[in-house]
Amino acid sequence: MKHLSSLDYRRVLECIAELYQQDELNRLKERLPDIMSKLVPSSVIWLVQFSPQSRDYPKFHSSYPEDPGFTFAPEAVEVIYQDHPCIQHIARTQTMDAIKISDFISSRQYRNSRLYSEGLAQYRVEYNIGFQVFEPTLADVTSICFARDRCDFSEADRLKLDLVRTHVGRAYVHAMQMAALREQAALASDALAATGQAIVAVKMDGTVTLCTETARSYLAWYFSGDRGGGDCLPLELRRWMRQQELPGTKTAHIPSPRAPFIAERDGRCLTVHLLSGPTTNHRLLLLEERRIRPSAELLQKHFGLSARRAEVLLWIAQGKTSEEIAVILGLSVSTVHKHTECIFDKMGVESRTAAAVQAVEVMNRP
């Protein structure tokens, strides 16, 4: 059995890697002959679809060197269908292996044949090897055909093609699956947009992968001075999201509640909730907007708090520390701590995060 050199194996691996980088089917078809030319140097390479049974005119998807206007003469096509030993072998055995003209007839027989004189000589096909992209049927065969005008293809060339041919078929499937996923993602995005919900799908590094129009408008309004750059969340939201992912107080089965992000501007209030994501690398953000009402009075009435403690709870809900609240309200830090303890008792909670979650829920009620 022919053995490949380390250089040959490296080229095989580079070819396979490049195949899987093509995630659009048309792009894969366009690039395939060029990719294969780096593996097995040839005078010309065609990606062609033909029908041995109906003998319809072949469909040339692409070629190397690129030649968009290339066609076979109709009379040459008929000769190729009738006399090409590789096509006959494929129709008879359904083989997927790389095969050469010289596997079936000698060079002298080939040059004395009608296949050469009336079919392939005018296209400088002195030597030919190829393989099928998919398992062939009687109705349709998609093949990569390699041709040289000098020096037959070696057994090393055949082995390299046999090593990559399975990956060519898988790359086709991969490209079709990616197209289906893009279509599904577009439909999902359209469906979310139709609901009017403000949803953002974001990676843990802050890269936005999906954003409905409503969410986009909210981000532009509330973070006009901090767009995050490119497709990233605003810096303030990224910091908040990282903070929410830090380990917190939780039981074995009940995670600690996540404090929402709250932003205000010109009488409007945006609340951002961090939801569970579809994968470990993604999170979903739900953005809700409301007009600002006298929230402290609302909290005072709902939780039975004094006016001052309602104000403290309002600032807790906005993520302020005790020190910050003391400065805002002109109180000592110890007084804020005492108010906070009373607030927790009234609400039946044990943490600032839990108190903030309940307060935001009350403030967001219509």
C-alpha cells in the first residue's frame, strides 16, 4: 500500500479544515475545485453534475482555473456518456472511490479511442481521475473531476483523494445544515419581533447575537453615550451581567434571585432582567420599559413602610450601596443599615437582592 509523506498528510489536513470553513453551499461549490487543487495539482478541475441514465447535459458548478463560460460540446458529451470507463463503472458498481481512466484502459488504448479523439482531447484531458461527492444514484451523480495534460495521477494522489472524499460530502451536509439554522434563526428573530418583546441574546463576553428592534431602540435611548462598540452590549450592562454571574447565596435546588438592572432617563425607566440562556455561552436579556411613577410612595403603600424606608428600598432596588444611599438621602451609614434591617423584616427577605427583586416587581406592575 502506498504511504504518504508528512507533507502530504499536512496538506490533507489543511484541505479538510478549509472544507469545513465553507458554511454556505454555493460558496462551497464555488471554492471546491480551488481547495482541491492545493491537494492534487492538476491542469483543470471540474465540479460537475451529470446523469448517466437520462444523459442530460452536465451541469458545471465551478472549475479550477476559474472559467465561468466553460461548456462541453454536445457531441462530446454523448461520446463521454457512452465511452468513458469511469462513468460506466460508477453506473455499474455505485463506487465512491477515486478512479482513473488508466484503471480500465492503457494510455495507448485511450489515445486510440473515440473517447479521446471525439471527446476529451480538445479539452487537454490526457489523464483523468475523479470521485463522487455523494453516494451516486442512477439519476444523478455529482463528481469532482481532475485532469492533466501530462503525467498520470499517482497512487499517492489517489490515496489523498480517498482520505478527503468523505469530508467533501460531510462539508456539503454541514453547509446545508448551516443554511437551515440561519433560516430558523431568521424565523425566530421575526417571531420575536412580531411579539413586540425587547429580547437580546448575548454571549458571556458581551457580544450580541440577536437583538429585536424594540430592544435595539431601548439600548440606543438609554445608553446613547455607550454603544459598547460594534455588536457588544454597553459597558455598564456588561459589568452588571458579569456581576450577576458571580456565585451568590443559594440552596442546593433554588438559585439566588438575580437583581435586575435599572436605568432612568427623561421620565422613562428601563428594567433589564437576566434570564437563563439556551447554552452555557449565551444568556437572554429581557428589557421592559415603563413611565416613572412616584415609586417610593408605591413601595411605602405596598410593603407598609415609612416614607424614609420606602426611599431606602427604592435606592436598594436600583443597586445602590448603603454608603451611596447615605450620601443621597443625607443619612449616616448606620442609620441606612437599621432601615435596611427593618425593610427586610417587613418584606420577609434576607438579602438586598431579594428585596430589590420584589421592589422591582411592584414598581413594574401596570
